[in-house]
Amino acid sequence: MARFIVVVVVLVAIALLANKYLFGDGDAPPAKGKAAAAKQDDAKAADEKADDAGEDAEELAADAAAKKAQAGGPAPKFPAEDAGEEAAADAVASADVDTDLEQEPGVEPKLDAEADLAAPGEKITKMLPAETVQLGDPSLTAGIPGEGEITLEEMEVWLAEPKNHVVLKPELPLGLKAGEAEMKGLDENPLTRAKIELGRQLYFDPRLSSDASVSCASCHASETGYAAATKFGVGVEGQEGNRNSPTAYNRILSGAQFWDGRAASLEEQAKGPIANPIEMSNTHEACIECLRGIPGYVKQFNLVFEDGLTIDNVAKAIASFERTLVTGPAPWDYYTELDAFQQQFAADIEDLDALKEEDQELYNEYMALKKASDDHPISESAIRGGKLFFSEQAGCTACHLGANFTDEKYHNLGVGMDAKEPDLGRFVISNEEIDKGAFKTPTCRNVAQTAPYMHDGSQATLEEVVEWYAKGGHPNAWLSEKVKKLELSDQDKADLVAFMKEGLTGELPQVEEDRLLPDAEVAKEKAEEELKEEKAEAKAA
Ligand code: HEC
Ligand code: HEC
């Protein structure tokens, strides 16, 4: 119990001090030297630390007061700030009282107010145990609670909650789950709710582009399966590239990005479109400059990352958001679970009444699987298509394999190879002859939502795609050995299409798309309005 109290008191103190430190005086990152010096105090006794914390709190309060005086006139002020100051002082006071508890062996929390507040978000992240979450959980992508544009006040309240800075240990939904060991990028760029939320705002924010007209979502929109319905991506001033926009979901299972794999990670990928002249047509410098002018971004970056607002951190936040975009369980996943069970326990389920009496647990498991499958029905045609997809006859799983239905490798199917100057794809990156005209195998999950298809968007429907495979692709010197003319009846082809359309379509996460940060002027006006209202209320009281 004593341990519990100490931990709770300390956590509350961190949260409130973090809140105060960050939001009390805004955007200047605290001096590193001081923080480093303070770190050396780690070895000191716990009660000394509590004292330090008290002094720091006073120092901070004095700092904030000085800042306000310096600014001259009524600087916009947020109610959360006041509440934070008081509560932080309270928390520090109780930490003082509890110092004898804190000395209990083995539980001394490694807290040094100043060192740990150097970048509160990241420090809290390191101090608290990880939270296990299932990707696709709507709470990850629901945005900061509220309506309309995000106000600084709403943001501050939400960011002051330690749970939003805890490292998340993601699990994958049924279907993708088989690929859980293959999840990429989490060690280098740990997920937290605050980072995902920052990435969500950036992903939907057209201010990342040169004329504030194009966001990532312009070419990777949720309505079109996080891809685009156009043949090629359409960027600033309607400019067109020469490749089709692939989907931004299930990226957590994917290493190299782009059709030719030229970006080694999602983080590296995210920086590309911002500076691409025909996409967002910006420079990284101008993009950062623009974000620096939006107060809410500066605060979030300072809180989430030790080194604040940089283009690499923009990329890290966006990548974190993208990693939460996963396809939910599809009818095929429920069907295969049930099917595997039925094969394993064929004898047991012959007589269900007997099973119910003899092995209630197994009976319940069976009934649950059966219900899940019944709730997500799949047609006979789609089931036949699935079996065909995995068969030698169609051979799709020579490349579309694993939890995300892709080998993440590059193959030449002959798409676009009849052009005068064909796009040579992976070859341009690798310079390997075998990679001429080869492109990265895309996922088949939720593929019904991401038309048109192929790297050049040349195929409008899944029916066309299946015809392409049936005729053995387009002959050229580098055609993959795995692409051959297929013996498929019209029914077989229809079954393959049904498998992809109904069998492999699962739900995508619910994502808040409209709640973004206001521009600086709007934010200032709102803050001033709030201040006026507060004053009026105070007068009335
Ligand atoms: C103008 C349209 C456009 C915009 C804006 C755009 N993209 Fe893309 N995106 C594309 C196209 C086209 C490709 C494929 C390019 C290639 O492979 O050469 C692509 C590729 C990708 C990929 C690789 C997927 C894979 O399977 O390899 C990801 C991830 C991605 N974009 C995310 C983003 C993010 C994040 C942003 C915003 C920072 C963004 N895109 C902005 C059109 C766009
Ligand atoms: C040799 C490896 C290979 C085999 C075998 C293969 N695919 Fe593909 N698939 C790819 C590659 C690579 C692409 C992208 C090619 C391009 O754009 O040039 C692709 C593209 C697709 C697409 C379009 C996806 C999108 O988002 O644009 C679908 C659908 C598809 N394949 C389904 C199938 C089916 C069904 C089969 C079996 C009949 C099959 N594939 C067999 C490698 C393969």
C-alpha cells in the first residue's frame, strides 16, 4: 500500500510539474546543462530530492512570473495553468510529507524534478510501464476530446495526462496477428498516444504543403482505403506524378516503402512527399517554419520529443500515426480460424450435445468461433477463391503471402513494360538487371477499397487484375518466373475476385480527420476571448 501511495504521489507530481513547466512558459526548451547537472544528483537521498522538487517548483513559479512581467500587459493565460500550479505545489507538499515512505527499500522512484522534466513527455515515457493496446482501437485515433478546432486549453489538459506519454505495446487484430513478430520501427520510434495524435494532426494538415492545399490524406484518404481513386497522385496545383498512390494502412508490417522500396522506413518515407515538387511542393525548412508559427504544434513537439520541432520528428509522428492504421479482421480470417478448429476437432464436434457435457470449454470455444464467423459471413464463391488463391493452380501466394499478403519483394509482372520508356522500378534503386520493371508486391488486404491498381494505376478493377494474371502478365525480358499463363475458368476468376472483395475486406479504424490546430492568429484571438470572459466572470462574482 505504501508503495502504491508513493508511486501515485510521484506520478501526480510529475504530471503536474510537467504541465506547469511546459505550459507555464511556453516554447523554450529548458537548458540542457542544468538538466544534466541535476541528473548527477540521482544518487542523493530521496528526501533531498523532494526538497529539490519544492525549490524547483518555486523557481519555476518565479520564472513564469518574471516572464509574464517581461511580456508586459496581459499575456493570454490558460485556466489549466493555474490549476496546474496549485496542484503541483500540493503534490510537492505531499511528497515532502511522505518522504519516510519513499525510503522503503527497492521502491525509491528515480525522480529528480528538473532532470526528469527536461522533456517531460519522453521522461514520463521512460518511467512508466508500457501499455498493451490492440491496433485499430478507436481511442488511439479519436483525437484530443472536443469539437471543432483544437484549443490550446483542451490540448494542455489532454497532454498533462501521463497515460498519453506511456509507451504502447501494440498487438495486431485477428488476421494481421500472425505477423506480429514482423512489426517494424517500434524500437527506433516507440508509439505513445501523444505521438500518434500529433501524427494524426500532421497527416491531415494541408499546411505541410507549399500553398496549404495538399495533405498526406489528399492522396491517401480514408474513403479510398488510404489510397487515391486517381490513376496517379495529384499534388499541388493539380500536378500529376507517374505512379499510383499505394495505401497507407498495414505499414507497420512493411519495411522498405514506395513501389521501388527507395525509403528504408516509414520515417524516411514521410519526409519525401513534403519536399517532392509535384506532391506537396514544399521544402523541409519552409515546412518547419510554417509549423513553428502554429503554437499548438510547437508545444506538442517540445513535449513529445527531446529535440522538439524538427523534420525528423515530423516524420516520426506521422509514421507513428500510420502504424495505427491497420485492417481489422476480415471474413476470411474468421472462416480460417473456424475451419482450422473444425479440422483439428472433427471427431469432437460430430456430437455437439455430448461435447457440451464432456468438455464445456472446448464446446464454448467452438461456439464462439462459429458465432464470429456467422457474424462475418463469407460466400461459397469467396471461399473457393481463397482456396484457389493459395493453390498451385493460381499461385498467388508465391508473392502475396503472410499476414499482410505480401513478400515485401520486387517482381516484374510486365505492367507498363509495353511503354516506349518503361518505368524500370526497383532497378533504378538497386541497379540489378533482375530488378528491371520490378515493383514491390502490394498487400491484398482491403484491396477492394484501393482501386485503381498496379504501380501505374493502369488496371481499374480486380476483374482486370485477375485477367492480367490469367494471361500470364505481359511478356518482356525480365518477366518474373513466377508469372505464368494460368488455367482458370470464368468461375475460377470470379471466385478469386470474390475472395479479394468480400473475403479480405475488414474494418479500418475510426479516425478523427477534421480536428486540427488553428492558425496562430486564430489561437491568439480565442485565448484573448477566453481571458475576457474570465475577467467578466470574475467581475460578476
Ligand atoms: C500528391 C499525392 C501524394 C501525396 C500528397 C502524398 N503521397 Fe504518399 N504516395 C503517393 C504516391 C504516388 C506514392 C508512390 C510513389 C512511388 O512509389 O514512387 C506514395 C507512396 C507512399 C507510401 C508508401 C506505401 C508503400 O506501400 O510503399 C506511404 C507510406 C505514403 N505515400 C505516405 C504518405 C504520407 C505520410 C504523406 C504526407 C507526408 C504522403 N504520402 C503524401 C502519393 C502521395
Ligand atoms: C510474381 C509475384 C506475384 C504473383 C505470383 C502474384 N502477384 Fe499480385 N502483385 C505482385 C506485384 C509485384 C504487384 C504490383 C505490380 C506492379 O504494379 O507492377 C501485384 C499487384 C497485385 C494486385 C494490385 C494491388 C494494388 O494495390 O495495386 C492485386 C489485386 C494482385 N496483385 C492480386 C494477385 C492475384 C489474385 C494473384 C494470383 C492470381 C497474384 N496477385 C499473383 C506480385 C505477384
